[in-house]
Amino acid sequence: MTDTEQISTISRVSLEVNGVSREVEVEHRLTLADCLRHKLNLTGTHIGCEHGACGSCTVLVDKRARRSCLTLAVQVEGASILTVEGLAEPNGDLHPLQTAFHNNHGLQCGFCTPGLLMTLMEFLSENQDPTEDEVREAISGNLCRCTGYQSIVGSAIQAASILRQSR
Amino acid sequence: MKPSAFKYVKPDSIRSVLEIISTNENVKILAGGQSLMPMINMRFVLPDVVLDLSQIPGMNEIKFSGESIKIGAMTRQREIIESKLLIKNCPLFVEATSLIGHRQTRNWGTIGGSLCHLDPSAELPVVARALDAVIHIESIRGKRKLAVADLPLFYMTPAIEPDELVTEIEFTPWSAGHGWGFFEFSRRVGDFAIVSAAALIELERSKTVCRASLVLGGVGSGPVRCKEAEEILLNYSEPDLIEKVCDSLRNIEVGGDSQASTKYRRHLIGVMTKRALRTAFERAQQPVIS
């Protein structure tokens, strides 16, 4: 594979998104964020800055939080992706983390919410009983332009408590 | 979509990487992508080929031979933080790495990528310099080793040729019972540090300093090793030792930019150095738990 001239700039990529196997044809330069939104019509993942500063596009790739704007769709061949659309039950029941955001006014305009939810999904799976400071450190890579951090932190603390009780 | 068009390749061996980078021009090597991808998205970088290293087996291993520790270039920052081997033998590495960016970026950012990107404020080059680390480099022409001291040519430019690949970094851990400290100042959690300081201290009979390493980040175009300060640490055992060290740092050449003025950086050098040294001394004075 030394002669890259022969390699096309379009590839077919197989991946699992929210438990469903998908196959898409993508240009190599297409980011995972754009692939999710434009190829798979999963517009729950938001794109804010497109250079890794705002965290809005965070999704889980093989259970690890990742900025989908800093990831090429071709990179996630064979990977398992979880986006905000995969959080609620198929019948529409919200995930406890979403419920906690709802209860605590954890979203104002809602733009940063999908990224915050996905970041917190990873964080709460690793830290079941976090302090406020730990939550603030965990979401430091997610910007909320409404600056509603107080209620976002409150939502995360309540979600942790709901999740502990359901274990 | 923002990046310019390029071809993406994902070789599964170091050999095929070396062949591709020796026969193609304008190849960009993609490690964790936490710095390269923003530059590609903003079209600061317009590669013809993006070469992804993630498929190559064994490039993310952390090994201790008994003498030296080797960290594979594709080791993620998260793996460094979680490495029991590093927590035990080189806690400075772990402490500094946990200050890099955010959890989403640490999950994927790599040590090799950070060293090659060589941001003047980055934590890992500072730590690697403090430990006198050596970088292992391969190309189709052969293998070589490069001291981290000789890595920066100038601003964000490592002394690595376009046909070369960084495969691992190697260093000798300090003896059990050494003290360490890493402090940085940034305006928000996870931002690039304006100034950072790394300190390593080894004490003899819990009193005199027998070995010292002090490196500053964010001050020049690469990590700045403070040799004069290290000499002072070795030769004095007075209570105002740290003050003397900070006085010696007044002569260091410091640049100013839109982030912070020269004057402010100078102030931060003193504060960060004091914190790093004090912490390193405290830890060196604690009994060794094996």
C-alpha cells in the first residue's frame, strides 16, 4: 500500500450507531459530526466551533467521550457510537440523566446539552458519587453560552443520585 | 465540511508507514488528532494524505525494563494517567498529564502527538525535558535516538524529518523517594498554560539536595531547563533556598504575546516555580512507601 495515488478519497464505512448497524459512503475528509448529521440524519449531535473548543459535538466512541468534529468518519470503521438519540428508551422514557436535566432546568437554549449529556454519561459511569468540583472538572471541556453551569452541575449531581438508587 | 480534500490511509505496520512517508510528499501523521484535526478543520494544514497510526499493534504500550521506562508514541494521555507503572515510578508524568485539556481530549490525545506538535505551553514536552527523555525515531533510512533537549528547532518545529516517525519515548525514572511537583497557570481549567513549572528533587538524608531538575513551559519556544537554578539547589541547604532559586530565574529570556505580557509571565515563573519546588521538597521528605 505504498502508492497512495491509487487510493480513492471515498470509502464505505461500517459502524454501529445507537445499537443499529449502519453503512455509509463518506469522503475521507468528512468529520464524524457531519457524517452523523448529514449522512445519518442524527441531528441531535450539535456542531458549535468545529475545532475542539466547545464540546457540543461530544459523542461516545466505544464508550469513550470524543469530540466528533475532531474525528473523521473513516476513523470509526467498526466502532460503536452512542449519540444523544440513543439515551432515551425506545418507548420515549428519558434516561435518568435527561430526567435530571429536565427537573433541574439543566438546559436553557439547549445547544450545548447533547455534548454535556454525552460527557456526563462517561463521567458518571466512572464516578458514581461525584462532588460538585469533580463535576465541574469533568465538564470543563463543554461550553454553555447561556452560562447555566450552576443548574447543569445540579442536574449531574441529581442524576448520579438517581443512578445510584437504580443500581 | 471544512477540511480540504485528502486521502486517508490506515497502515497496520510501522514498516508500511515508513514506506508511505518516504515516497509521498505532504503526508500528515494522525495520532490522537486533538491538535492536527483543528488545524485541518481550519485549513491551516492542507495535507494530501492523512496517515492514521491507530491500527498499528503495540504502539501504545508502557514498559519498564528495570532500568528505563518506554512509552509507545500512540499511548493516550488517559492511559498515562491510569498507568499503575507510572503512578508508582514516575508520578510527575501522571500529575502533569492530568492537567492536559479535558477528559474528551485526554481520552484520545497521545504522547507522541504532543511531543511532535511541540506547543510551547504543552505539558508533556516539559515533563520529558525534566526527565532527560530520549525519543526513538524510525525511517526507511534506519533508526535513531534524539534527546528531548534537542527536539525543538524553533517555534512548534521539532527536529524530525518528514520521512521519520516517532515510535516511543524512553527515560530513566528517578529513585524511589524522590520528590516531584508540576504546577501551571491557565485562566480556565484545561486551557493552555500561560506558564508551567516541573520540578524533581532527590534528597540525601532528607536534608541536602543531591539531584535536581527544574523546567519551565510557556516561556520560550520550547521547554526551558533552568541549569543555574539547579546548581543553586545542589549547593545550598539554607532555608531561603527557594527564594534564591527564583532570583536566579530573573535572567531567563521571556517572550510576551497576546495571552500574557513578558512582565506577567516573569511573575508567573516565580509563583509556579515556588509551588513546584515546595511540593517536590515536601514529597521528598516523606517516608518511602513501597
